Amino acid sequence: MIIGAWNYPILLALHPVISAIAAGNTVVLKPSEIAHNTSRLLNEIVTNTFSPEFFTVFEGGPETAQTILDQRFDYIFYTGSKRVGKLVMQAAAQHLTPVTLELGGKSPAIIDQTANLDIASKRIAWGKFLNAGQTCVAPDYLLVEESIKEKLLGKIERAIPQFYGEDPSQNGDYPGIINESHFNRLVSLLENETNASDRQYDRKKLYIAPTILDNRSWDDPIMQEEIFGPILPVLTFSELDEITDKINARPTPLALYLFTSDKTAEQHVIRHIEFGGGCINDTVVHLGNLNLPFGGKGSSGMGSYHGKAGFDTFSYKKSILKKPTWIDIPYRYAPYNGKLKWLKKIFN
């Protein structure tokens, strides 16, 4: 069984479906009801193309999902929030069904003083504001070395209108928030942190402008949950060591991004900070490399997929040993008195 997500409703539904079918499985797909138009389209395409015994779609909300989860499956693959991921795992436990959980988390982007700021600013702005921040591996917040903060933020602020124009609300490449519930959650975060103005959001369009929040601290409300929207808090540091423990003390992020030209810093972050996967000097693009297993760790998920890893996820390795019958060594059978030295020689 595969349960899809709403933010990339075709990709995050069909990508694991392809892996499951490639590994020889039949599939039940439950698309996200939040992206209801795409859910209906997927149902129509699958129904008109495949036999229901091979691949079928069930539409509906949480009640439908719970009814399906009450059934016995060989495997359950879920993409979405940590809250629902726990419910999926609880349901799977009733039948001891193995699961892959692709969740989320507060993914940091770390920028030190050796980074190429022209490149970093564009790649951070692209990764954060792609799909209006509604991307599970979007940079959730910045950790910037203090000496370069002003220069970096200035470049990010200039990159935003280069991508989306002076008014992103009029730009077809910059979407609205998926629904009113998510919009309200993001606006409440924004209003907790700033004196938000009408220019920053538009309730009728479910629009929230790309927003940078400078001078944040680890204790601010916006640092307590995954943002999943176009709001980018900025924190600073002086030494990498001071942020290592800060990140590791929190739930493991799904992704981490480091912008640096310092190989020592690169190895320090890779070896000492826990995260699902990530990039050096880029954001998000590791998701598209099918040679890299994609998945989280701890609260950001379990298991992985993409490419060969997806095939392996939906496969079961059955071990078989076949022995000939034309020879049968008598030393294996009792009684064993006097045979031990010969058994040792055989097994050595």
C-alpha cells in the first residue's frame, strides 16, 4: 500500500508505485485528499489503464485511509507528516507490517565564510521558495557565519525578484498555499515573528510572499516546528562546533545543506551532524539523483527509495540453500562422541 502526499501529488504517489511494480508487486494507492483534483485524475488514469487486481486507487479522507490500513498488506509506504506517520506505523504494527515512512523536519542550510555567496544565494532562494516552500526537503532555516550574514541576505533578497518579479503574487511560477488551513498556520507563524502587513500575504489568493526573518533565535516559535512555507528564519554562528550540538539536540532533519569551500568544514558536518541526506553547495537536487537512496532518519522517517533503493525497498530477499543428495556426511548426526575434532575441521 502506498499513501501519497499533497505537495507533489503525482511525483510522490507514482515514484514509489513504479518501484513497487518493478519489484513485482501489486499496488493499492491512496492519494492525498488535500490535492483532490490530482487525486481524481490519478484515479481516472489508473482505472482506465490497469486491472484493479494489479493496481487500484482508493480516494477519500482519513476515514478511508484508516479503513485501508486496517487491512493486511505486505508493505506500507507513507509520505507526509510526522503526526500521521505515527498513526500509519501504529496501524502497521497490528499486522507486523513493515513500513517506509518519508516524513519531514527542520532542514538547515549552513553557510560559512568560505562559501561562494553569489551561487549560495541563488540556490538557497531557489530551494526555499520553490513551490512556495511546500517541499519536504526545502531549507527550513539558515545558519550563517556572522561575518557574511549581511552580504548573503542582500544577495538572497535580490535573487527573489529575479526569479519571481517585484510582485510574486502575479507570477505563474510562484504558487499559493495549498489550502486555508495551511495558510492560517503559516500566517500565525508570521504574525508571531513580525508585524505582518497586507503586502506579505493575501487571504483570497492564499498567497504568502517570500519572507526572510533575520535575527531569529533557537527558542523562537518559528524554530519549534517545520515551516513548510515561504518563510525563512536566519540564525548566526561563529564556529561550526557551536551549532553541531544545537542541531543534534533537535529531531533529526530530513535534509541538510552546507555551503563552503573548506573541506575540513565539509567533513565535520558530514561526520558529526545527523540528517537524512543533503547537498554540499546546493539545495534540494539530491532528491533528483536516482543513484542516491532518499530517506530520513529518526523523526524524519525510516527506510529509503529512488532508483535501485526503491526496488530493494519493495523486494523481499528469500534465502534458499540447496544441497545435493548424492553425498551425506555421517559426522553431522548423533551420537557425537569422538566426532568433535572432525566437525571442527569440516566447519573451519
